Amino acid sequence: MFLLRLFVSLLLLASVLCASSAFAAPVLRFYGEEIVVTASRLPQELDRSPWSVTVIRADEARTIGAETVADVLRIVPGADIYSVGGRGALDTIRLHGANSSQVLVLLDGCRINSPLLGSVDLGDIMLADVEKIEIVTMPLSAVYGSDAISGVINVITKKTAKKSPFDLSVGLGSFGEQKGNIAFGNDSYIISFDYNKTNGFRTNSDYLGQAIDYSQVFETGAGDFQLGANYYNADKGVPGVPDDPNQPTSASTPGNRQKDRNLNVYLGHEKDLGGSNLSTKVYCYSTEQQFHEYNFYTLTFADTTYKTNQTGLNLQNTVAFSENATVNMGLEYRSEDGTSDFIGSRQISDLAIYMDDEVRQGPITLSVGVRADSHSIAGDSVNPRVGLSLKPSPDLKFWGNIATAYKAPTLNDLYWNDPIYQMYGNVNLKPERSVGIEMGVNKHFGEGSVLGLILFARKVDEQILWETDYSTFITNAKNVGKVENTGIEAKYNATLSEWVDLFANATYQTAINKEDVTAANIGKELPYSPSTKYNYGINIKTLLGNFAILTKHVGDRYADVANTLELADYGVTDLNYTKGFGQVNIFAGANNIFNTVYYEAVGWEPPPTYTIRNYPMPGRNFSFGASYQM
């Protein structure tokens, strides 16, 4: 009854907002403009969107020498990467100070956040088959439901090989790195194979990763069908923190291993009905992680397996009531289950309806959306949002939005049961709640330059924290946290000439703990949330090739809630070179060219010492290779 009442309300709201239209018009198509889909689940002209969206395309990723999605996101304003090492090490992301489980990650529109942990290892997503990445830094539960408290990252892969029917790339690098990719297809399908192997820069930090990606489009009289699959297989060493602070390449867990298996399969259908566009997507995403770890109490190795499965169905109808009014309405169902020795076998489900209405009138674009979820654990939740943009002239845009979001507890939060370390979940946890607001302005200077400024603020209530009672040394999950985050972003992109492109962005933020079970932690900064971050780069095109120089700077930040462990600020500069010879391209890169010593995470040495140490990041390293494209 709850969803039925909301569905009727959404229909009435859509009718009111589009009341000026008496009949349906053809669904809008955009040509010659940057189009994004993540912020609303429907194509939007980026230059009129009232949402903060960053788009990074495959050619831009190649220019900076990125190999994984985590590498790319390091240059995004407002995004902070938490990494425990080099290739194959855990890489998670935080947006505007939120933790990694509060960022929803999509792969071709399919959610891939772990039902156990709530986060995603972005170092596991290779870039060779990626078309573009869209990053939305605002609460998006009005569109996607749970987990999108601070934003959404949508990794969009290539759908066909229309641009290049055959592509081959091979490369070598420091630490014994070997990598290769082969892709082939035509204007209806693409198949891609990726391979990456490295010995790593530390003891037991070797990595072997393989990926297969497939996509095919079928055009029929009954509509267009798209079938896609992504498979990832990896074998990784898990070195832990160094066992000797004077030997950063050493390992405290030299025998620990990890194996990952990830599979995403989806089938989509889209039918143009003249006045509307009907789309359906069914997907299944499964993961399996196997850990071979040394138990310092029994002095033996033990094997542990974690499995997850997610299945989802999304039905969506987009109706253009006129040339200036579009309504997108949908129904979504998903089921998630997880299995491990610490929670047993558990399952959750969610049923939701959503609506997003966009009205364009002259220089004004108004977007109103709402989603109602009925979650098997978190209960009923309604999350609205409103966005408005104003373009008084073609080179100037003002925009703003406000939205709410929620995040359901993870399966580990609910059911974790570890009597050895006395850590226990809590089945009575409530969902986290947030509200966020953004205001911004974009100004174009000629055809090649644009400056953007963004003010943002977000508050999260009922944040889930794990509290330790030091009188009993028992740790439980509880709703005890409240967080407030405010900040400003600036970004600038410019084409100075046909030979020179440059970009720069900077973020200043304060992410403060406003409520905590430990009174001394109130008023402290959130862990791994630097107050300052900036990136800048330049791409110089010459007759001898393209030279790209990129600098990433991260300010100092704390690694614990008590603000007693501080990670120093750092700056890392990379240099990349590419040169084309017809169908052949050569590339070379030097990462961390000044051999900066820096850290992005801390960890604990195994018992009996439990010494806190920093995870070292790679020093200066090199890579080179060649590609052939038909």
C-alpha cells in the first residue's frame, strides 16, 4: 500500500508539472553536446544540468597514463582515494568526506557495491574497455535508492567496436610489470581481453589480473537489445604493513594471499514508442573472495571465502509531454545476498518506484525527482530532490540543488559474529540519513575555456560506527554518528591553442564529527578527509609527440577518529608521452618522477605487537609500450 500511494502521488505530481502539454511529443535527442545519463537515468545536456557531474573519457584517461578506475578518479575534485599500496592493493573512494560505503558505484548502470562491506575496490576495474566515467557528487537516493549518500560513480564500457574493429596493446614497466589488451568486433559487438602482471614493489605484493568484457547490440523490430558481460579474475599478494619501519618494502604478512572473482551479466531492452521510450534492464553481479591468511593465535594458515550475489530488475518509461517537458518513471527491484564464516548466509531485498521530471523554459531548467523504497531491513524511505539551472547567456550557467539520501546497513553491520576478536553486528541498526545542497556557476571564455565554482554542504545522521567497550573489549555496530561537511570546489579547463590544453581543480572542505560515542571525538575531523586537495596538468602536442604532465597534491589529514594519527601532505608528478605513426601508437610514462615518499593509509602490525604503521606507496616507476589500431 505504501508504494501504491506513492505511485499515485508521483503520477499526480508529473501531471501538474507538465500540465501545459496536452499530448506526448517525440522523446528528445541531443546532437553535438556533452550528454550525461547518471544524474537522472535519462540523457541530459550537461551544459543545462542542475547537478554536479564530472565526465572523464577514455582518451583523457590514456593521456594521463591511468590503468584502473582508481587511477582516473585521483584527479577528480572532491574525490579522495584510500589506497594501501600499488597495483592490486585495495583502492576505495570517498566523495566530499563521506566514507567509501556511502558512495554508490555502478558498472554500466548496474550497482556493484559489496552487500557485505558496502564499498568497491576500484583498482579491480581495468580501463581498456571503458568508454567514459561519470561522477556525480551529490546525494542521489532519489534516483538510485540506498548507498548514494555522497554521490554516484558510473563506469560506462564500450558497447561496440564501431570506431575500431581491432585493437592490440602491449606494455612493460617497473617491478616486472607486463600488460596487454586485445579487442575486436564491429558496429554491433565488442570483445575485449585484458592482462596485467607485476611482481610489485614490496615483498608479497605481486599481482596477476585478467578481465574479459563482452557487449553486443541487437536491433530488431521489437526494439533494441543489449547483452553485456564483464568477468574479472585476480591473484594477489597481501603484504600488510611493513614489519620493519626502516624497510618499507618488507611485509608483516609475507604468506597471505587473496583471489578475486567478479562477474557482471546484464540484458537491456529499449523500445521507442513515439511519445515515450520504454527500457528494461536485468542484471546479476556476483563476487567471490578467497583469503589465505596466517592466524597468529593458532600459528597456522586458514582459508576464508566471502561470496555475494546481486540481482536486479529496472523498468523505466520516459515520456516527453512536449519539447520542453520530460518525465521519467520507473520501478526497480533488487535482491542481495552474502555468505561468509562470520555472518552465515544472509539476504536483503528492495522494491522501489521513482519519478524524475525535467521542465525547460527558455534559459531555465527545473528538475524534480522523488523515489520511494521499501527495504527488507531499512524499512520504507522516501527521498526527494530539486534542481534548478539558469543560463542567462550561452557562456554562463548558474545552478543549484537540494536532495536527501539514505544508506541501509550492510550485511556485516547487521550480522557480523566474531567471538575471537569479540566483534558483533547489530540487527537493530537504523539506516543512515543525509541531506545535501549544492550551488554553482560555470563560465565559458571563448570556445576552449571554462571555469566552474561549486559550494556544497551535507549532513549525515544516524551514521553507523563500530564502538569498542574497553571494559569488556567487545565491539558492536551502533547508530551513533552525526557528520557535517562543507566546502568549495574550483575547476578550470582551457584549450590555449591547437597545441596546448591544460586543466586545474582544487577542493577545500571541512568534514567534522558532530556526534560520537566517545565525547573526545566530537568536533574532530573525519579520517582520510583532507581539507585541501588540488590537481593540475598540461598536455602539449608537438610534431615529436604529445607530452602530458600531471601533478596531484593531497593535504595532510588524519587516519583515525581521535585525530592522533596524521598523514603528511604530498604531491606526486607524472609524465606521459604518446606518439602516433599511422595505425601504430607508442606510449611511455614516468610516475612519481620526483620519487616522493607518501602514504594514503595506515594499518596495524599483526599480534602480539599491533604496532600502527603506514602503508607505503610506490616510488618512481616507468612504463612503455605500443598499440595497433585498425
